[in-house]
Amino acid sequence: MKHHLRTATGMVLGILGVAGVNATAQTIVQTGVTLLRQTTTNLYGNGIVVGQAEADVTASPLGFEVNPANVGRSPSIFTYASADGVATTYPNRLGTNSWHAENVAWFFYSPGNGAASSVAHVDNVDANFFITNYVGNPLLPPCGDAVVNQSFTFGNEVTNDPAPDNEISVSDAEQVDSAYDDYANQNGTLFVSAVNNVGSVSPPGTAYNSIGVAAYGSGATSSIGPTVDNGRCKPDITAPAGATSFSTPQVSGAATVLLQAGERGDGGGDTNSATDIRTLKALLLTGAVKPVGWTNGPNAPLDARYGSGLLNLFNAYHLLAGQRQSNCVTTAVDIGGSHPPASDTNTIGSLNAWDFNTNTSSALADSVNHYYFNVTNGPATTRFLTTATLVWNRQLGQTNINNLSLFLYRVADSNLVACSTSLVDNVQHIYLPQLAAGRYDLQVWKAGGTNQVSTNEAYAVAFAFAPIPMLNLTLTGANLQLVWPIYPAGFTAEAAALPVPGAAWSTNNLLAITVTNQQNVLQLNVTNAPQFFRLVSPNF
């Protein structure tokens, strides 16, 4: 199998220097990193060992290395590896620095600009060496990295076999995906990978058990799913950048921070479940903010352009902090039969949380794990922004996946409110922007019968039933304040002179938002001309 690796850059971005600092500072606001830092302490990826696999961007010598001085990190945290050996110093004989690698590092773990700015160690590895000696060779020891960023692709995925240069055939792509999935299963490594900038989504961002990342924003270059092989939903998520090389490390940084939070117990005492790669993926996808035009359907869980939406670390952490909530009851139902809410009075203790569990079906019956929620926080007229994501792995050595689905029923009348039932994806995703108050049954369903990969399947599910924020106007001293909850993030206050059709709503002339007592606070001077205010969310 040929490896035609290329960096996932698309357009070259000027990231280092003053312009780079400003641009990156804006991204950590957009992706919820700044808000998380305002509301928690010491969450910077501390103690986590990460990997950065880089494709060579020069002819000779190998240009894959990060110069620590250029990204503000100590040389002592880096190890460099290629086919020529291993080094713990920079510069060294293995290669030279890469502008691409340093820009990736800038978004991943640079101080103040990367989400994971205090990672314990970085294994900076030539991508071909990494694939050959780790991913493609299960007999060798694993790399030991918890999160591996991969801002490169194998080129467009095509049906030609063999594929032309800078492209990869469907059959070769399937081998690459399988190798990554097996490695993730064996070693618990979370791969966060670019999906490509032009043409098809492609490996390594198409592996089932990884997170495939797209780029978001005006002028961004990013490939659009689904996958060529069997129409799976990729990308999984997006982040603001001009190209996927630099959106990908933002997601890697967020995953690293969640991993640190899970290890230190922010998600509860079951740290193994909180830090499983399926849990991290479910949290990130559920916490994402939907851009304008985002859409999905029962057979296509994620948007072809944006996946689950725009990365928001604050939202994902909020779900982690809701701690693990086990299902209320499990029922067995006839193969392919109906599965309305069961008679059960138990209730999940948190409306915004997660679970890591197992669903077991049989040759004679499907199996349903039920999660019951009393979604009644507030007046009867309250509407809830509702998101749920189910994630499981393609198992070691398998071509197919077990068939799991996600259903949401209203208990009062057993009506199906929403479902995600893709037969090819190992991610199911539900999004409802205005769910009415009531009691609901969120179901994780597993198909039984004789065509199962296995009777048992471990999965992670994350869920959010968040009251739609209300904008309140209060008077403090001589100033008026606009106040609304910080969770869920993704809502923005706008002002207009009059609330009429066609009014020019904007954030112009509004002051910076501060955070006090879990509330966003926006100061307004009482001498201003009359204004009207509203909260908006991109896909609301």
C-alpha cells in the first residue's frame, strides 16, 4: 500500500507573529476555551502526554519538527522520532523545523493560545515513521500518547485502484482506517485527524474510532462528507481555521483538556469511564454549537460539512462535570419490534451528563437501555435545547460494526420525538433546538439476531437538556446590565434601535462580556439611546 501523505493546509496562513497571536486568541474565545478558564482552575492539559505526527513539508532533510523556542514551550518536553532515530534535543540530526508543525503546535499546546498549553510531553514524530512503526505494526510497543494530532491526509479517496499520486484508492483507504481503528482499540489512543481540504474526506480522518475534523469560517477550505466507501458521516466536528491543518489541533487540545479533567475526577470517581476515547468523543460532539445551515437526519447523524458543529470545550466540560449517569432500566424486545417507553419511575439525576455502559442483545431479542429524564426545569412554557450523541467503536479486527441506534420518546403518549438510526455509522446524534417540557425516554438500542459482531457492545452516550437562556435586564447603581446564563454557550446578545422586520441587529458598540456567578454580564450605560436586545444562536 502506497503512502501519499500531504499536509492538510490548503491555503497558507500567517499564524506566527502578531497576526497569529490575535487570530488564535479569537479562536479560543469561539471554541469555549476562554470561558472554561474563567470558570475552572488549572485545566490546561496538565500531566497528559500527546503526539504530533507531521508529514514532511520539505524535500530534504525531513521537515517535521517543532522548534520549542518558536512555540513558547520548554525543549525538555519534546521527543523527536523518525526513521533516522530518536532525539530529545533541538536542533538534532533527524530533520529540521517545519512552519506547518509549528503552526499546528501553536493551536494545540502553545501558552495562552493552545487549549492544552501545559501538556507534560510532546512526541513529535515524522508521519511516515509513525504509521509504519506504530499504526501499521501492532507487534511493536505502542507510542504511549493519549491524544495524537494528525494534520495531514492521504489525499483524495478515489475508486481507481491503484490510485494516482496524491490520492488513495478506496481499498487502500479501508486498510488505513482499519489499522487506525485496531490501534485505537488496543491502546486507548484518541486520534484527532484532518479530513482533507479539497475533494473527498479521506484517511486518517475517516477512521471509525477517531475524530475527523473540518475547518470552519469565511474562506475556509475543507472537504465535505460522506465517505466514499460506504457513505459514513465524516467530519465529526469542526473548528475555526482557514484549513483543516489548524482546526484539527484545536480539537486535539480540547480532547486533552477533557482527558486531564476526567483523570483528576471532574467527571466523578469512575475515571476510567470518564477518560475512555468513546466518552471524550461523545462529550465533544454533544457540546458542539450548530452553525447556520447545520442539518442532519435519522440516516445521516452529522452534517456533511460541519459534523456535529463547531467545537465548544466549555459545553463539553459542563457535560463531563454532570458525572456518569447509568441507565434506569434495560428491556429486551422482539427482533425489529417496537420499543416504546417501559414502565419505570426512575429518573436520571442530571439533565446534562454522560454514561459509559454496555448494551447486550441476543440471537432472539434486541436490547434497549432506557434513560428517563424529567425535563421540567422552569415554567411549563420553557423550551429546551436538546442534544444527545451515542458513540461506540469498530471492534478489533472487524470490518463491520454492531448496529446501535438512539431514540427519544415522550413518555406521556409514547410518541417518538427524534431518532438516529444510521446503519453505517458508529456515531448517532440527535439535535432538537426547542424541546417542550415533559418526561422523556432516551434509548440506546442494540440490534439482536444472528448477524451481530458481538452480543456485548461498550458505548458512551452524552446528553444535554438545557433550558434556552433568557435575557434579563437589571439595574446596578447607575448602569443597566444584560444578564443570561453561561450554559449553554453559543448564544450572543445583539442590539437594535427598534425590533422591527429588517432591523439591523448587531453586537456593535456593546461592551465586553464578563462572567459572574455563572452568568454572562453585559454592562449598558443608561444614557444610551433607546435600544432593544435579543439573544441569538447561529442555528436556532
